[in-house]
Amino acid sequence: EGYLEDGRTGMSPSTLKRAFLNNLFYVQGKFKALATPNDYYMALAYAIRDRLLQRWINTAAIYTAQGSRTVAYFSAEFLMGPHLGNNLINLDIYKDVEKGIAEMGLNLGELLEQEEEPGLGNGGLGRLAACYLDSLATLEIPSLGYGIRYEFGIFDQEIEDGWQVEITDKWLRFGNPWEIARPEWAVEVKLGGHTDHYVDDHGRYRIRWVPDQQVTGIPYDTPILGCQTNTANTLRLWTAEAPESFNFNAFNSGDYLGAVYEKVVSENISKVLYPNDDSSQGKKLRLTQQYFFVSCSLQDMIRILVGQELPLEKFHEKFAVQLNDTHPAIAVAELMRLLIDMHHMSWDSAWSITQRTFAYTNHTLLPEALERWPVELFGSLLPRHLEIIYELNDRFLDEVRIKFPEDDSRLSRMSLIDESGERYVRMAHLACVGSHAINGVAALHTELLKQDVLYDFYQMYPGKFQNKTNGVTPRRFMVLSNPALTELVTSKIGDTWIKNLGELQKLEAWADNPEFQQQWRQIKQANKQELAAYIQKHNGIIVDPNSIFDILAKRFHEYKRQYLDLLHIVTLYNRIKANPDIEITPRTFIFGGKAAPGYFMAKLIIKLINSVADVINRDPDVRGRLKVVFLKNYNVKLAQRIYPAADLSEQISTAGKEASGTGNMKFALNGALTIGTLDGANVEIREEVGAENFFLFGLTAEQVYAKRASGYNPMEYYNSNAELRLALDRIASGFFSHGDTELFKPLVDSLLHHDQYFLLADYQSYIDCQEQVGLAYRDQDRWTHMSILNAARMGKFSSDRSIQDYCREIWKVEPVTITLEN
Ligand code: 26V
């Protein structure tokens, strides 16, 4: 004793406390009497950041010294969620810090609430990228996440008169303690203009891109700490700025306003995240964003390679690049351009390196979400890349001709350019041709890719196709968000399950133990009470924690069928109205999720949920048996409150439409039972937990295809099903809209006349299945048994498993152990 720990690395409670108070004084410039909750949050964040920096610097030093093979995860979205709590968990000091903070008369939970979450993603795809970074660091895999530092992330959702209203997400307004700007590693990105073909001094034929605009990319780095390891990897996000010298001094001297305008235009590139997750609208700014971050990242990787004195020919040995959907697929053409035009490599060498570098993950089967860019727009922004893509296409179609002679329709189906009408560049085709591996995100999804969306590419390159079922990190979605359950589990099976989720299986031995069941139930009950308090505070609605918490939380989209859940609610309500004494297992229906701002039907469904809630929640006939709640602004923070409190997880997409789903995994990990279709990862979840522990309903993907092919007529279901008719008629009648029969007409009509997503076909099966849910819940021992088994059998759905599969089967990369020398 007597030894004073270093104030910036020491982990003992007294050192942490000293660091916290130091930061309050020297960073925030406050003392306790004047400090706001945000000052306290900042003081703690900087104390934790110091601990991360030590690990981060050691990690970087070791990777550099060893020249380690590195994964580069390219993603237009990283939906990270708040950092502070997660870093406390991964540093394994959550409890100590909570205690120390309490000793100073403060509450850690309140400080954590202060953090504005970086919402730099729309939903599943962006959150998956965040889970993968957590697992890469935990598994000690050298890796970089590359993306865009949007100044405004996904909009904040307000509800006004039942309608969604979008508010700008100003997540940076109080500063961001988790990032460090690295202006010394800025890169230049060219845009627009034309190409010049010329002969150089050595008589070689060359091509030069003469752009009409240039922007600077500034990297901002955030450390990504692994769980109980010294590894701290990097998330590197790019901000666009106007360059000092382009057009400004040279062309605009004297034109101050013109120069400032150029600056504004440049900085627009990283201004805002596109909030659509359903359709590619062909907006030039979106393509500019994609090219901007991809070009910055590839140039950065070349800088790293050269810095380690490795030749460009080893690019693919140093880096494995994963393309998170087609958003970064322009990387295929950009790497070719950099290698050929900038570094004078031959086409064939460059192509071999490119194909060996990239792998592509597909995340959607929806045809409207497949990205394609009008050729003219593409060429006006990226003239050189368009040339490269044409050349690639010529060579690729020659290959197709050799493998499948005399098959013109195949050539036009597979071409990188869609020439059936207006001409488009097909980004998924570019990604397939430029990658050595192509994967779907759940077993069923990969099968459907092979049979349908990418059928021709599967025939051409069967060896490229693989499945990598998604996973989620148990650190954020169990240890951090459900501390009571974590403690109970750990008291029975030790804590190694946190990094080896398969060990949860040991809980099966306790599934019928009455005392364990009782503890399990009490924890769920307490979590439900916490969510009930949140609901009362934010919605002013009192809900019964003894009722089934039946939750649907995800982006709003017709294929996800929030509307089907609503038809069930209206059906139960109609039964009560017809027979006020009917026995119904009490339920609280909870919805959360955002709709794309331009998605009319999705927004109308939100309005309908709120309208139904208004009527049901105050109808005395219901006598508290049903409550309907719409929680506004569903984001990572709110999700962490929701999963631990769920009894029933709604995973009810039309079979064949949801690529995987990941919320389904987070709910089940926290002991919710699933009601779901055979879609995405639901199929594998049901396989793992056992059919008897899963509420299955609805048509299979195959049956949906067959029905569509043979001519589906939703009106037949309406005419032959009295309860369904009553539910739809009630909505149409104006009952939920103060007599207005026009308001919800588009919703009712879309079901009766099109029903693209087969709600009416699945209605009765869903209602019957929900009846079984209600009955099962009445037998609490049986329900608890099922709940325990669901959690115990989630081992497969850890993102650690997914990442291990990617490492072994696609990336061929090994862990590197980090020791703390400094
Ligand atoms: C798509 C698009 C389409 C073009 C315009 C902009 C834009 C922005 C984002 C997206 C993302 C849609 C893809 C997506 O989020 N897919 C989801 O990926 C999850 C992770 O693999 C998966 O669990 C979900 O089932 C799938 O819908």
C-alpha cells in the first residue's frame, strides 16, 4: 500500500473516483454545486475513455508491429447505441463504478441516461454491424469498421395526434467524448468531371480522371473494446469537408460567397443518414455518400499498407473487406481504379487482388430495395468508374457466354447494366462479380437467394455462396440490459457464458426447479414493472405487470405486418364488446418503431395503432383486460428496456420476406417466447428451442409463392370469415377515427384488393395461435419452463458464433493477443 495508482489507467474504486472528480474540475470546469447531470456523465465518460486509450494504443502498436491480417467491415450504417454502459461492462468495472458513483450521492443509471446515442443506422443492418464490432474485439480479431460520421443520424420520432413527426437528431450537440479526430490522416476524394485518355512519357496508354469537384475526408476514430480482453479495435467514420485549395484560391479568389457555397455543398455529403430502409430512390447525394466513404477507406488502407512497407500486391493478404449490403459495392470499381490508374497495376493483377479482397453480404430479398443507379447519374458523378464497370461487364459477359453459350436472355439478366428500359447500374451484380464470397444472413434467406434473387449468379459461381446466420451480442443485450437475469444465470452456471453463449444450455437442468422458476419469474416481473413505470411516465397509461407483455418492436414496414397484430387486437376487442364477460388472458400490446418519412402506408399504420389505443384504453367494457401502447422513438436505448420486459415476441413477417431478423434473438435471449412465421432466423430459433417451445403460425414461403402464382384473392377470406370481416369493417366504419370513414380507407382497401403480404391468408392461423399463447400463459409453471428453455438454447445466436464462422470460412483471419506494455 501507499502506492498511488496512475490516475488515467488505474481501475481501483478510489482511483476511478479521483479521476471522475478531476475530470469534473479540469474537463468540464465545474464543481459539484454547479454540475449538471450531463457534466457528471462527461466526467465519467472521460475517465473511462482514458482506460480505453491505454488498451487502444497498445492494440494499435501490436497490430502495426506484427503487420496483422485485418478485417475491414465496410458499412454505410453503424447503429452503436450508447457507449458508456457497454464500456463499463466490457472493462468489467460496472459494479465498482456504480458503487463509487453512489458513494458520491449520484446514480449511475441517471448518468447513463444522459448519453445521446449515436443513431447512425436505420435498423437491423446497422445494428448487426455494431454487434459484429463487439464480437470482433471480444474474439481479438484485428479489425476496422469503416463508415460515415453523419452529423444527423436517424431522426427522432415524436407522436402528435397519433401521427409520426420527424425531428432532426442532433446527437453531437453536447460533444462526443468517445471519438478522436485524426486530421493528419485526411484524404482527398474526387467527384464529377470527365476522363482523359492519353499516352504518358514512356509511351504507355493511360487514363486520367479530371474531376470538377473535390472533397476532403477527415477520419474520426472510436475505440471498440472487447469483453474482458485488452483488445480495442477502431471504428473509423469519415466526415466530409471542403478542401483548402480546390476551386477556392484558384478559381474563386474574389468570390467569397461562391467559395463558402462550395464549402457548404462539400459538407452536405456527411450531413444526414438516409432514413429509408425500403427503397432505392436513385438520389445523387446518396451515391456520393457511398462513394465518399468507400474511397476514403480504401485510400486509408493503402496508406496503412504502405506504412507497413508492404507492396500493393499484398493488399488482399493484409485486408479482408466485407461489404455490408450493396451500399459500399462501388468499392469494387474504386479499388480497380486506385490500383490501375493511381498505382499503374495491370488490369489482370488488379482484378485478381480485388476479387480476393471483397466478400458481399446480402440483407434483403425485397426487389424494391435492390440498389440500382441510373447510368447517366452514375456517369455524371463517377465517369471513370462507369468506364471500369463497362470493361468489367464486357469481360464478365464473355465468361458467361463461355459457360452458357447461346443464351442471350441470361446475358441480359446477369449484365451489370440493366438495359430493359432506362439503363441502370446494378450494384448487387457488381458486388457478386467482384467478391469471392457471397452470403445470406439466415439459412432460409440464403436458400432463397440461391433459388431466386441471385439464381443466375448461383449457377455461374455455386462455390461463392455461403450462409452466415446473424447473431447478437449478449454483452449489450443481456449483461448490460438485464443485470438481474445475468446475476441469476451466473449464480447457477458461472460467468463464462458471457463469452461462450453455448454454455447457457446448462440452464436446462434448472428449467423445472421450482425455486429457480420462481426467481426467473420474479426477475421478469420486476423488469415488467420498470417498463410499466416508463410507460406511465411517457404515455400516461397505466398497464398491469401481471398481463402478458406482447411486444412488436422493429421498423414499420408492410411486410413486417404490424397491421396483422392490430387485427388481432381489434378482434379481441370485438369479442369483448359482443360478450363483456368473456374470459381473456389480460394483455398489454406494446409497439415501437419508426416509419420512413415518405412511407405513407407505414405512417398510417402508426396512426391506426394510436387511434385503436385511444379507444380501447378508455373503454370501460374492456375492464383493464387489454391495453395498447405505442412507445415513441424506438432506438437502441429503448430496445434495451424493452427486451428484458417482454413475455411474447412478435415475429410475424410474411414468410420469405424478412432476411433474418435480430430482434427475434434478443427477445428470446431475455426469456420471451416467440409467436412467429417460418421466416428468416425464426426457422433456426424454432429448431434450437424446439417446436413445443415456439408459437408457429402462417403460410410457409413456398406456400406463399404458390398462392401468389395461382392467383391470390384476399376477398375470399373476408367473405368467409365473420370475425375478420367485423374487424376490418370496424376500422373502415370510422369507429376508431371519430366517425371519419376516409382516414383508414387506404389501409382497408389495400388488404381487400391487393394484400401483397398475405395478412388475410394468415389471419385465422394467427388468431388461433394467439389463443394458444393466452392459454399457455395461464399455466405459469409451463410458461416459465418454456421461457427458461428459450433463453438456455440461444447459444447459436451469439454474434461471437457468427463472427467465428466469418473468420474461418470467409476472412481466414486469426486472433492476436494484446498485452498491456504501456
Ligand atoms: C436499405 C436501403 C435500400 C436503398 C436505400 C437506402 C437503404 C438503406 C438501408 C437499407 C437496409 C435494408 C436492409 C436491412 O436492414 N436488412 C435487414 O438486415 C438485418 C441484418 O441482416 C436482417 O436481420 C433483417 O431481416 C433485414 O431486413
